[in-house]
Amino acid sequence: MQPSFHTALLGGLLYSLRNVPNCVPVTILCPSTFPRSVFVTNRNDHENNPLDPNFRLIKSIIAQLQERSGRTSFKVDKSKSLQNTHTANCTPVSLDIQPDLMFCSPGILLNRGSQRLFTKIIVKLKRHSSRKSTNSNLDRARCCVNDEFDFYPNDGTIWKSLRSTDINRLTRNFLWKCMHETFHVGTFWDKVPHLEHLGNCPTCTVPDTMEHIALECSAPGQRIIWNSCEKIWNLRYPLWPKLHWGLVLGCGLPRFRSNKGHRLRGKERFFTILLSASVHLIWKLRNERVLEGKNITHTEIENRWISTINSALKRDQTLTNKAKFGSLGKTKQIVLETWSGVLQNEDALPDDWTQSKGVLVGIWPTTRRSGVG
């Protein structure tokens, strides 16, 4: 059971109920409405949700409450005297959270379940073998995000960030595969007889891993794109972070704060969009170069990157249509905070340019020179 505030609150409640005679009336003072919600207001929902990490603990408390003959009431007390209770000298107590089946039914009621809930339960009960490469990438993302932003995410937070709607759907799929290392690059070819040479980069003659492709390869692509990222970032923000593969995998987890400690949501979204779109484009260019034999010029790489970022901007503008997208849409405020300061001719744009046409990022695409010579 993962330690949390709610777990501690429920554990203290169970310990208190077991040490009070069942016939004595009890009033439980709590600093939040959580216990009252669990055992009174939304009891049926919590009692029949085995996916709740505190499910067994909730069942034990319900059994203890039903065993009591005295009146039990819950009262919310948000006074400072209750919140500042000194707990430094408290002694840890071991609790048996096995519910008493005489006063509590095991499992959940079938009429309270749904196909979605039962499917989640079955998936959770299955034993999934952990992948060494996935665990390694999760640790790399966690450590790099912690070093850069002083934020240490758990596995669930990292996986959730890969499903962020700030990232294009195809790019989300790409990042998920990167985390699991499902692409046929690098050491994958070591297991294929007579094709081991495909595991090396044709340009650098080193193992062609995803990290090498995205950040190290000397072939045209990654260096040009990351320089363009730094250039557009510096139009508004002074410092472009040093990139590592773990930071690329954790691109949905930035934590930028103002001098007063408030999170800068617009800056975080811009960083996420910039990194995710750029690394996906690098992968596409690599495949065109290696698999299709295309010779991609410096100018074409720059123009395709600008087109990719402009597409992300256009996507954000489209998603501000709340009537069409509902809860999946974006507020105009967050879109303005994300892109303001990096647009072309921004002084000539209206204050709310989210519905304006022809809004582009502030880097001009390179055009071919015409004429002779």
C-alpha cells in the first residue's frame, strides 16, 4: 500500500475505532471532507471500487462501523489546532486491515460494477513481466526531469505525460514506443543472423540507438532541428536546457516557475510541444534518409521543421473552439500564453489572434534563390 495522506487518515480512523467500545457514541473530527465522502455521501462508490489503493482499508473501517451499536458521526474541523497537531513523537503502529466478513461482504456487488470496471480489474490481476529497457528509460526520464526541474515523477506520472493532449496523437504513439524501445534499431539487429551490420549508423559507424539518432548523429537532421528549437525558444526565453535522452522522453513533465513560485503553464506547454514535435520529425527524416535513400538538404530540413511547428500552432488555434471540441478543447488563455512572443509580426496581430488566419511562428522559412549563378 502506497503511503499517502488519505491512507494515513484512514489508518488512524481504523485504529481509533478499534480502541473505542462499540456502545460508546463517537464524533470523528477530520481536517477534510474525505472520510465523510467515503463512508457517508459516496459510500457505495468507494465500497465497490477494488481499484482504489485503499480498498481493503475502507472495507475494514466499514465492517468496524457496522459492528458498532453506538452512534458514529463525522464532523469537518479545519481549525489550525487540528491541522497543526504535533506528530513528531508518534510511534508507528501495525494494523491488520483484513475486514471482518461477519459485518462486511467480500468483493463488490455485481449490480454496482460495469464492463469497464471489470475489465480494469482483470487487467490489474494479470501479471505483467517488466521489460528491462522500459524500466531503464523510466529511470532515465525520472532522473533527467529531476535534475532539470527539481521534480521527481513516479512511473504513473511519466506514463500519463505521454498521453498528454498537448502532444499530437502520432507523436504520443512514437514516444510510447521509444519508452518501450520497440523500434528495429541498434541492438535489435544483433539477434538477426547476417544482418548485424544494420545495427550501426551508416554515417557515424556506431550503434544506431534512438538516443544516437535523436541527439548525437552527425548526419543532416538532428543538429539543424535542435538549433532551430533553441533559436525560437530564445525569442522569448533566455535559457535553452541541455538536452538528454531522458529529458526527451520526459518532455511532457517540465516544471517552470515564476519568481513567486507559480507554475508557468504556457512555457511548459511550449517546451512540451517543441521537444515532442522536433524529435518525431528527426525520426521521420532519419527513416527517409536510411530506408528510402533520400538526400535531404539543409533548407528542406529547416522548412519542414517550421511547417511542423506551424501545424502545432494551427492545431492549438483549432482546439480553442469549445463548441466543437468540448472538454478536449483548449482555453484561449492557455494558447495565448503558449505562443505569444514567438510569432511573426506579432505587434500587428489582434490581442486575441486564436481565430485569425495566417498566424505563423517567428522564424521565416528558407526559400530557394531564383536566377542564374
